[in-house]
Amino acid sequence: MDAPPLPPPAPTHERWERREQLFGLARAATGFMPDDEGEALYLAALRAGASLENATFVEIGAWCGKSTVYLGAAAEETGAVLFSLDHHHGSEENQPGWEHHDRSLVDPSTGRIDTLPHWRRTIIGADLESTVVGVVGDSPTVSSRWTIPLAFCFIDGGHGEAPAWADYRGWARHVVEDGWLAIHDVFPDPADGGRPPYDIWRAAVDSAEFVEDGECGSLRILRRI
């Protein structure tokens, strides 16, 4: 097995200021990712972008753009491009009557959650439009037509059994050798959260195609070998 990649070089003062600006915008964005997990996600993507030339990142599940900004910061710093995929109607747990429902995100004309306008404002406000490409659609449909090898893939879509497994089966296969796969909301204890993200993380490890490469809170980082 090859030696692990070297860490990216220390940023210049200008780069550091830009990073801190983006981190501040990410923290302020609507979403569920804790700050320490967001920064860990950034660092993992930064390694991918620094290690693989002309890197392409994908995130599955963007909500209002919090994780997108963390990943976009790493993409901008390394010259990578991030494709941010979401249907923007929310997962099961975001629907009316569920714990994470937010009425302010409902489009009154349709009665459905629509986070796309909020995501767009986040990305425009972060000045990441030349680095981040929004993809609006159904994850299995897009993954079935996807052909670009991925240096980094972040799965944080629907947490029900069917959507989580569809995301894993549809997207993990596109991660290149020595590329990275990150999965959010992995809780070994069922009392802490739903099982599907844990189950797909376990499947990735058990496949022997990925090895564990770091964790922070419920974020798990894997590297394809």
C-alpha cells in the first residue's frame, strides 16, 4: 500500500483570511453539521484536492449549503470543482410532523420544502459560483448517468434505508483509487441516531475496498485502496 499523502502546504495569509471568511459563512448557514465536523470535512477534501490533479468532488445532500461551503473552500483552495447534488425537497425527517421540519423553508406556492433558493443565496454570498456547481435532481438518476471519476465523495442525503443505500451503491463506485469517501451521521449506538448511515459505512469498511482514514463526531472518512 502506498504511503499516505503529504498534508497540503500551509496557506498564505491571504488564503488563510479567505478560509476564515468561508468558515464564518458556513457556520452561519442553516444546517445540521457541527462546526468541528465541517472543518474536518474541509480538511479531508483539502487532502483529496491537493493529492489528485484536476480533482472532482461530489456531495450528496446539500440542504441550505452549510457543508457545500466547507467543501467549496477546499475545492477553491486546490483548484477542484464541487458538484453539489440535492433535490432540495428535504429528507423524510424534514417533512411536516417530523423532528427536523422547518416551516420557513416551505414554498407557499407548492406546500413543499424548497431549499434551493436558500442554497443559492449561500453560495452566491460565499462567492463560490466558479467552484461549486449545483445539480438539482434525484440521486439514483444522476448517479446512473455519472461518468466523472471522483477524488472526494460526501454522502449526507436521505437517512432512510432506501435512500442511504441508493446513495452508497450509486456513488461510492465512482471514487478513484486513493480517493476519499465521507459519510455523515454515522452513529454506532442506535440510541444516538438512525442506522442506515452507519450500515453503509460498515459496508464500505467490510468491502475491503475502503479503509478508515479519520473521524470527527458522526463524520467518518474513508479512503479507497
